[in-house]
Amino acid sequence: MADDDLLRATTEYLHEQIPLTRAMGVQVASYDGREVVVTAPLAPNHNHLGTAFGGSLSVMATLAGYALLWLELRDRTAHVVIRRSSLQFHRPIRGELRAHGRAPDATALAEFREDFARKAKARLELRVEIIEDGHVAVEFTGTFVAVR
Amino acid sequence: MADDDLLRATTEYLHEQIPLTRAMGVQVASYDGREVVVTAPLAPNHNHLGTAFGGSLSVMATLAGYALLWLELRDRTAHVVIRRSSLQFHRPIRGELRAHGRAPDATALAEFREDFARKAKARLELRVEIIEDGHVAVEFTGTFVAVR
């Protein structure tokens, strides 16, 4: 599957399966095998101060985690859920919401794949950053579980 | 202001200021001076498994925190933002999303009000639970800051 097709298919999957992502204008914008970037415009996601709503930022970080796992596993029978998360909000976002989900190191990822193949269940901790103008505005750590 | 009017006004304020809350069907359902309950239907908030989307649950918990602070402060010049949050997802939600935000003990609340009156800035940690059929499905702890 061409890269653009993969991004488009993942975006469509999100919109079909999680209707809130359509209302938010979420797009899976890029994936280079190490990092996924999930974006959304500010307009449907602003708060009472005209900056990005903390709840929308939390959603974006969660979605970057899901997208990373779906793209890594390439297995639509994998049911990915979130088990635990923590967020720190350092500064407001004034424009587009851009969540950068980073693949964990090769050892953790190999262990995750092996657990998933062998036990049909695997757990992984992922870090996501929401970045604007080179500054990390939000830091997210989430524990995700994939079950077949 | 009558109780129903206060709830309706707070719901309208949310819908106007944070458009995502309208897309999610969020309602401020009750407030007894100690606990606020914020609800949303499952339909616009389901995930790829047909249960409540983790991101929507995170939004509901954040909103219960905002609503509690707005209702406690009764001051629309107060700018409430979230600084930090942590969530634990214990079990899926299969029906309506109901977030219960509890006011902290009287001492913490008095200190928060005093700081806000004196320094025009105050910080408060709030706990929110999302409950279904008597079971706590999601636990949230958030640190909120109010600035005038």
C-alpha cells in the first residue's frame, strides 16, 4: 500500500470507528515507521479562551497512540484499548493541533509483537508530544493494551 | 437562579465556548453543591469496539472538573485551565457516559477561594469518577488553575 493510501485508510478507519474524530477534523498526517503525526484544526477544538481545549489535546494524544499501534501491528483484528494515561499541559496551543506519537525502542517493540503473536495480548507504554512552533506544549504517557 | 436554570446555563456556556461539547451531546445534569454530574450519550462517543471512546471519557472527566470550578466560583471572569491529569481505565462503558466530579474538602476549597480572591490565581486538585451500574469505570485526578 502506498504511503498516502495507508494514511488515508487509517484516517478513514478512525472516522468510521470513532465518530468524534470526524467532528474534530482529525487526520493521520504522516508516518515514517518511527513517528506518527495526527493533526486537527483549531476551529472545532477551541476552548473558552480561544486556544485548544485540554480535552481535545487529550483525545489527540490518545489517537496518536492508537494510530501508532495500528500502523505497527498492521492487524485489524487487534483490539487496542487504553489502560492508563498521564498528561502535562505546559503551554496553550494557538493553531493546529499536532500530536507526535513515537515508537518505543526496538526491544520494547519486539517484546510487544512477540507477546501479541504468542499470547494474543500485549501491553506497551507510548509517549506522545503535542508540539507547536518547536515547543512541547503537552506531554502524554499512555499504557495501551492490544488484544486479538 | 433556580437549580435547573443554573444547569441549563452551564450547559449552554459549555456548548458556546467549547464546540466539541455540543458535538458530543454533553449536558451538565446535576449539581448539589458537593458533586456535579456531567453526561453524554454513547452514540457520538463510541469507539471501534462499540464502547465509550477513551478520548471521550478523558474529555468528560476534564469537563466535570471545569464545571465544578465554574459552579463553585460563580465568577465568569475566572479563566480555568487544566495543568496536569492522570486517568486509569478499569472497565469499558457500554451506555451513557456519566462523570461525577466531587468538590474537595472544605479546607482545600476555602484555601482555593482565598488564593483566588487575594492573588487572582489559585490551584486545585480534583477527582472525577466515571461510573456505570455502580462500578467505577474510570478514575481521573486533575490539577486545575483558575486565573482572573
